Amino acid sequence: MNEKLELRGGWGAAFIPVVIFLFFCVLYFIVFKAFEMHALAMGAFVALLVGSMFTKKGYYERFWDFVYEGAKEAVPIGILLFIIGMFSALIRTTDISAGFVWLASSLGVGGGFFTAFTFLAVCVISTATGSSIGVMFTCFPIFYPAGVLLGCDPAILAGAIVSASIFGDNLAPISDTTIISAGTQEYTKKTRLR
């Protein structure tokens, strides 16, 4: 699939789906404060539909072939996020954050120590799973409510969870970012060894 795609409006039209997807990200996460992956996937699909309208005549099928190739490479990531999503729903259903509050209050743990514990625990989970976004979706419902009830500073606690998710993902031996970047990048300037 080395053929190029021709778009109405030139190469700048290739950014239209990205801008539309970013609009949906801001709309769902910041405006509505709804962390719903199904809605975000629908935003991505709408962005692709609008982007397909900018393809020149004769290139429409090739556009969807490129979309299929990109989606095919993301299947392992989708499966990983699906499993993490099931695990996250199970944790929320069992109300494990109440267990953390009980354990911390029984041991006399304060807000500062719980924030440090949260950072270390989320680092370990993120390193094990290799997915920063999946760990955020899993760990926020567990550690954030428990930490706020224990007296942690909410902004510091949220920062600890986000930074630990990214830090652990960068340390992971295999990561969703590594899989995507290795699967989508291609080196075209091959040189001969003499």
C-alpha cells in the first residue's frame, strides 16, 4: 500500500479528521466530564466519515483501505484496553476504594503518605500493563475517592495518578505506545553496508 491518497484541499485536508476528533475529546472529557470510550469511538468514526468526504474521486476506496490497515494494527491495543476496561468495571463494582479507606484509617495513614503510596502502586500497575490511559481509567476510581476521604490534596493526588501512569508506561517492557509506534512507522531510506 505504497500509493498516496489524493485529498480535496491538499495535504492540509488530512488534518480535518484529527481536528474533529480533538473537538470530541475536549467536548467529552472537559465540557461534559464524561469518560465514555464508546462516545469517543463514535467521535472518531464521525471524524473519519467527514475526512472521507475530502477524498478525490477514485480514491474513496483507498481511503477506507488505509483506515482498515490502521485499525488492523490497533487490534492488540484494543484487546488490551478491553481487558483493562473489564478489570476496571470489576474494581468499581466491588468498591475497592472503600477497602483502601478502611485499611488506611486502621493503620493511621495520612493524606501525604497515601499520595506517595498511590504513586508507587500506580507505577507498578502501569509498568505491568503497559497502558497509561487504561491504568488511569482503572486507578482513578480506586485511589482518588479513597485519597480524598483520607485528606489528600485532590490536585496533588490526581497529578500523582496521571504521572505514575505515564511513568510506569515508559518503564514497561512492552507498551501500547511501543506497539503502535513500531507497527505504524516505516524506515524508507535503506543504505547498503560496504
